[in-house]
Amino acid sequence: MSLPPHKQIRLARTLLERNYDAPMTIDDLSREVAISPYHLIRSFRDIYNQTPHQYLMGQRIARAKELLRNTDLSITEICVAVGYESLGSFSSLFRKVAGISPSAYRDSSQPTANPHYIPLCVSILHGLEEPQSEDQTRL
């Protein structure tokens, strides 16, 4: 039984959010949600105003910013932790998005006092699954 098209696109977004740190091609993603790559790109762009690739890059940069603010990991460790293989590519994209280099961002930012979370009731309302604990996701 296949999912309705809007649920397939939402599933694609959820997969990108959960697996932002892993290599993923549009072919991999389209296979997971059972629609053609071209239809996935068009539909995703229509719904979210960006392609799956743009969304994934945004997720990675947002996570990198969080790690830069709140950890002592090196830039290289953060690069790898958010799914990049090349420090140069990561730094270039980060500078393009944030307007400054990762190290300058770290120097100019303050740690986040309370990370933002989506309340469970909102997640359920929008059909998102309850997050798994770290122990469950590593099994």
C-alpha cells in the first residue's frame, strides 16, 4: 500500500531531518518514499519552497551552528558530524549561508541556554513520530 503524495513528501522531509549527517542522494531518498526523483524534487519545492538538497544543506548548517555555539569540537569534527566529507566544502557553504567563517561564527556567538524543542503534542498534531532515545536509534 502506497502513501498519499503529501505524506510521501512529508516522509522525505522527515528522513532528511533524521539522517542529515549521512550521505544521501536524491535517488536514495526517492527510493525510500517510493516516488520518482523528478516528482520528489518538484513536489518538495512546491510545498517547502526549496529542493530536498537545499533543505538538507540548511539542516546541516543549522546543526553545525548549534555545535559551534555549544561544544568545544573542532571545526573538522563538526564538519564530519554534520555529514560533510570535505572541510573546504563545509567552510565555503557555511560562509555562504552565515556570512562568516565557522571559526568567526564560534567566536562571535553565545552558547544557547535552552535548545529549542518541538513539544510532543505539536509533533503528534502534525503526524510526526515521537523521537527515539539515543539508545534506540543506535540499535
